[in-house]
Amino acid sequence: MDDKTNAMRILDQKKIPYETYSYANTGAISGVEVAAVLHQNPDRVFKTLVTVGKSGANYVFVIPVAAELDLKKAAKCVNEKAIAMLKSKDLLPLTGYVHGGCSPVGMKKPFPTVLDETAVLFDTIIFSGGRIGCQLQLSIDDLGNVVSYELGDLTV
């Protein structure tokens, strides 16, 4: 892949090893379809969800693609009374990423980030590389070198 995403540039800058996967032109849209196209266990492929809390603060939750974010559990993880999904139209101006290509790495500014606790079950996890059609694979320890995150019980 020649044209690097912001996420890849940050990982390169910090000399963090990662693998890239491309699923462009496969027709895969949902995370589960992406996992299937990449021949990966969907429990190991994660999606990045951006939310807004009752306080107005934004939070990032990274969960397995086949799972659903439990808004109550997520709110509890970040000490909010309630959280809601960010509207799609607000995603690009806030993060620099489009819906379907949102990576936890390289957002316009750092947001409190919670990674689903199941991520520790895998040597590496796969998540969006910052563009639709592009996924990155790295260890959660390496992810922690570029994104400050906590682990939490996040799914329904």
C-alpha cells in the first residue's frame, strides 16, 4: 500500500511494527464481512466507535466487529451518566476519519479510549487503518504506545 494513512505514519514514526490488510474492491462493508474476507476470527477484528457523553465529552470504544456496544457499560467505564453514538456527519470534523474508516490511531486529538477486555485474548488485534478498505494489525501493547487506553467490559 503506497499511500499511507495518518495511523500508519504515526506507527512508522514511532517505529512500531504492524501489518496492513486491504479489503478494497471486495464489497465487504460490515466488520463481520471484513473479517470473513480477510480470513480472520471476527473476535480478533475490532471496530472503532466514537461517542458523546452527557457531559459533552467524546469517547472512543474499540470492540469486536460482531459485538454491540453496551451504552450503559460504556458510560460506566468513563464515569458518564449516559453516552450516545456520535452522529455520522460529526465524525470527520471531530476525528479526521470517515464512518467505516475510523482508526483509534491518529485522530485529530486524543480522546479517552476504552478497548474491549477481550482484546487481551489475542497476540495481535486488527482494526481500521484510517481508510475504508484498510486494516492494521498490531499487539495491544504496541497500540498502547500510540493510544492511551483502558480495558473494559463494553459489549452486550
